[in-house]
Amino acid sequence: MDKTAIDDVDIERNPMEVHSVRRPISRALGFTDFAMNYFELEPGESFSGGLHAHHDQEEVFYVQAGTATFETRSPDDETAREVSVDAGEVIRFAPGEFQHGYNDSDADERVVGFAFGAPKARHDWDEIESLLYCRECDAEVGHGLELTEDGNFRMTCSECGNSFVVD
């Protein structure tokens, strides 16, 4: 058995600094079969760096306080939709379903919540796809991502192979 207080788990920030509080609970307790992260999002902050899909995990978000907004897009539909998730509500994304969760910049309060992923306690970087505008393709297309040795993200267009680092 392992036990910890959430406040005792060190804060680990996204390389793009899109949130100020993320506590990787699963890493702190040595989870192997699912991921669990605690977040506090100030107005304008997000759970992740943008619209993305995990092809190797389903993701579930529980909002404990505040209201999170999720931009969603299914893999076979280019129409994005926004869904509000209030305190006490849960939202699930299937593997391959694009999503981006955030606290609106004009919100009056912060969002406190948890992100869960399964199977596995960590996703494989090569199983994440982000939807980004590619200057070479002149369109919004899927980009693979990898974490560089410097702790930044390298994005690579799945259509043309154009690559760039986000720092």
C-alpha cells in the first residue's frame, strides 16, 4: 500500500507552460496500469498544450471545482465542438478522439480537477497526435510529437514531414 497527500506531490509543469499546477500522482505512487494527474488551472490555463489525441489511452477528466471547457473533435469529423464540464462532472475521451481542456480566460475562478488515463501509467509519446497548422501543407493536419533532450516538444507533420520545436 502507498499513500500520499496531493500537496506532497511535486508540481511538474508542461514544457509549454500551459498550466501552473500539475501534480503527477501516478508517478509519485508508482502506478503501472493507469495515469492520474491533479491540476489547478487559473483562468486562461489548460490541461495540455492544444487539441490532441492519445491513440494508446482513453482519458477521463473529473472537475472538482470550477468549470472546464473542452474543445472536442472526433477522428472522422472536422467540426469542433465545445463542452462545459462543471464541478462534480466527468468527461471521457476514447483513444484517438481529439480534445483540449482549459479554463476560460474570462473565468472568475480556477478549475481544480483530475485527469486519468488507461491503460498504462504513462502514454507513449509516439502515440500522441496534435492538430496544428502546418506552414508547408497550408492546412490544419495531424502532427506527431516527441520530447527533446532539452525538455521541449518536437512536432512533425504527418503529411509532409515538416518538423519544428516548440519552446
